Amino acid sequence: SQELEQSPQSLIVQEGKNLTINCTSSKTLYGLYWYKQKYGEGLIFLMMLQKGGEEKSHEKITAKLDEKKQQSSLHITASQPSHAGIYLCGADLHMTTDSWGKFQFGAGTQVVVTP
Amino acid sequence: NAGVMQNPRHLVRRRGQEARLRCSPMKGHSHVYWYRQLPEEGLKFMVYLQKENIIDESGMPKERFSAEFPKEGPSILRIQQVVRGDSAAYFCASSPGIYSNQPQHFGDGTRLSIL
């Protein structure tokens, strides 16, 4: 079963509108990472969150990790065509030295930005 | 180019042949991770390697798949006697260390097609 649940699975947003993607874990998140993937390409690292309540922003993208460290949200303000793609959350779910680096990923959220 | 380099970008094999996928990590990174992305599915962890050591191979199929990261040269993911179900995008990522505060950086992937 998927340990990281992303929602929605896909969304279509009009250019200039805001959007939010959620990533929920059944376990405590020791590191939560947001990536973006364009079709046929690799993953581009966006942001990393570690502390409960942490919030980071880069340009028009803001990511938050809730206090209990089991849910993160990615918010895009005034979306542009360049924001189209698949957004994936990835996480360290196992706090053991043998399992660091073994990321779990959500299934991804496909974002389409229309004119 | 200082990023993670994967080659080839596309690989076509007939059933029963061998596939070799290569990954050169970012400069200064000694940890390599392989993931598989099947159509309509998320990114699945396969194996985590350091130089000359396999740290975690819990995501690797038990048969036909192997990975190595020699002291010199790129990491290799090897698939013997390929079958149709092996068709997927294979991504390599690298990081500088084992601590959970360091994101993994991804290559552009190798798209494997089995005829």
C-alpha cells in the first residue's frame, strides 16, 4: 500500500489562479521533499522540509509541513504555464541508519495550466 | 554538466537480452539510488549503493536484476533476460551523504523498451 498519499491525482487550473497539492503520510516524516517532473524528463528538486511547522517558499511556490509532521502541502500562487508538470512528494519514513536514503514517493499530482 | 548523468536516455531490447543502465552521480556525491517508474505508477525505490557497497536492495526484484557502484566508474543497473514487464523509466539519484537533511538529485532517466 502507498505510504504517501497525494491529492488530488490531477488538476486543471486557469493561468493566474492558485492551486494546492497535499501529501499525507501514515507515519512520521523525517524529511519531506517536493519534486517536479516534466513528461519524459527527470525530477527537479524543489524544496525540503524537516521541522514540524516549517514553511519554505521559492518564487511562487510555498511548501509547508504540519506540526505533527504527517502532512505537507504545496501551494502555487498565480499559476503560469511553466508550472505545468507532475509534482511528487518524497520522504524518509524510516529513521534507521540502514534505511536513510530509501525514499518513498507519492503517486504524483499532474498539473495542467490552461490559458 | 555537474548534474547526475544517465545513459543511454533510451534503450530498446528484445526479450531475453540484457540491459545495462549507467549512472554517474553528481561531483562529490558518493551515494547512488535507483528507482523505477512504470507507466501510470509512481516512483519505486529499487536499490541504494555507496562506493563498492550495496546498502539497501529491498526494492530490487529477486531475479535478473543487479546493481553495482564500483570504486571507479559509474553505477550500473543490470537487467538480464529482459521481459516485457521490465519496460519502464529507470531513474538514478545521488546525494552526498546518508543524513536525512540532504535531498537526492535525479538524472533524466533511461527509458527502457522491450520488444
